[in-house]
Amino acid sequence: MASTTPDQAAQLLFPPNVQYNATRLSTIKFLSACYAGAAAGILGLENFIGFGLFIGSTLFMGGCLWLKCKGKPAKYVHGGVVEMINPGQENLFSFLLAWTLFYAIVHVYD
Amino acid sequence: MSGSAVSLYLDPQIRDWVLFPITLVMILVGILRHYVVLLLQSPPKKQPMAAIREHGKLPLPPSYYNAVSQHLADAFKNGSYLKGGPGKGDTPAAPPNPLTDPAAMDGMMAGMKTQMVMMVPQMIIMGWINFFFQGFVLIKLPFPLTLGFKAMLQRGIETPDMDVRWVSSLSWYFLNFFGLNGLYRLILGNDNSADSSRDMSTPFAAAAAAPQLGQAQDFSKLFKAEIDNLEFSKGLHSWVADDVETRILKKYGRAT
């Protein structure tokens, strides 16, 4: 009875729990993007090092979530590992916003 | 690369009076937009008896239930309640064209009106920023951009040689516009009306929802499935007033 089709796999999930997980996940992604942006801005990172911090923080967040999922993200998140790690365009812009804001406050203005 | 070694010195008052106010105003306008949309949707009215009956929420004694379900099954075969007469087997009736059918048109217009309402505050804020905060450098971007962006982000600052990273207030507006969606989702919940990414995706969604073929035929299949379910459930009728006599007697302490 292996669920191969996406429909069957989706039927095994319990919708309120899936929604709760998705909400928590999006909150975590947004907050980690904001904190990464603040850190990059305060440290004065520029160009690619700043984006490197963003990627690093995303991977670190993915690692923590992977531990929290006890190694099986497909059971908790609808799209599996990719969905869990992918920050999405929205959080990239939030990172840029926070990064620019803190960089400006600390390094541009005296 | 010599341009990036020189750093402009910006007045801290610009930070206090431009940077923070623009962000604050955009956050507040987003929240305001969300609540305005909420208030504009009329609250659900207390439904009259007929509407409740239609949804099947009234307590229905077993004899009535059987009579009604039998009547509905016969009515479907006769087509007495259907708009187009009895179902013509498998020939799909033409689905109502959304542009000409008045009922569907109203739904689409309502959606488009909300979208228009939500774009207006953004236009106003952009005009406000262009009017008041024009002609000076606001912020230095930590990431590099190509020269093509110079025209848009340094509008009003006539320096052809300055690094693209020194930008005007309008670019701060754009950064906020894209970056605050996550904050709205955190504060206002997932279904908020302040999200700017929804504004840009809805014209495509409305256009994609318009060609919905085969909808009329799906209804007749749905009705057939409902008829079958009704027949299956004839023996399963459970009623909220099932042993109401016993419950009332217990409540008043006279059960024996």
C-alpha cells in the first residue's frame, strides 16, 4: 500500500495539522530571514558575503528543522526537504530589507 | 573601483525623518488596508428560516426526511428543478460564458473592484514619496546592482558617476513594498489583504479562471452522486430530537 501518486500521499495527511505546520514553517522562515538580514547589516557584510550569510542561515535553519522532523521531513511538510529549505521570494526580499536597514543604521549613518 | 572607497557622509536626520517614517507609514497603511477590506465585506446576516432549511440544518423528523429525499430523487429525474429541463444524458450543455452570464460576472467584478481598491494606497504613497522625498540620497545598498537600475533608483539625483548603491527614497519604497509581505503575514495572519504579492498574481488568476469548460456536465454528475448517497443513507437518519422526551424529563427531574 505504498502511496506513490501525489493524491494518495495527500490523502494520508491530516489537513489541520498540515496547515498548522505550514504556518509555523513560514513564520520560522520569515524570522530567520529577518535575523540573518540584521546580522549581515550589523556586521557590515557586503555583496556576495552577505548573500552567503543568507544561504548559510537558510541551511542552518533547514538543519535544525530536519532534526526537529526526526529525519523525515516528508511526514511533516507537504513538499519534503525542498519545501522545508526553500525560503521563497518573499523571505529573500525580507532579508534584503532587513540587511539594507541595519547596514544603513550602523555603517552609513554616524 | 575607486568610487566605492569614498564614502558619503549622510545627515543622521535623514535617517530619523525619512527612513523610519517611510517604513512606519507603509506598515500602517498595509494594516489599514487589511482592516478596510475586512470592514467593507458585509457581516453575515442572521439567516431566515428558509435559508437554514436549504442548508439542511433544521431538525428533520424521520418521516419528513424520507419523503423529501424520495421527492428530490424523482425531481432530478423529471428535471423539474433544473434550469435546462431533464438532463440530456452525456451531452455537455454549454457552460455559461463568464462574460455574458450575469451571475458569474458579478463575482468577477467584485473581485476586480477589491483589487483596484487595494492598489490605490500604493499609488498614493508612491506619489507622496516622489513629492516630498525627492532629490537626495537616502541609503547605500549593501549589494551591487547593474547600471541599468541607476535611472530608476537614483531618480532626481543628477550624478552620472555615483555608485549605483547610493539610492534615493523611491528605492527604499520598493524594498519595503516587497519586503513587508512577510511581516504582514506574521501580524495579520495568512489570509491578509495587505499582501502585495497577491495584487500582482490576481489578474492572471482571474484570466485563468475564466475558461472553465465542462462545468455544467459536472453538476449533473454531482447530482447523480448525491441521489445515490441519499438512497444509501435512508437507514442512517439520526435526528437531534431523537429521544428528546427522555431528555426533557431528565432535565426536569421526573425520569423514572
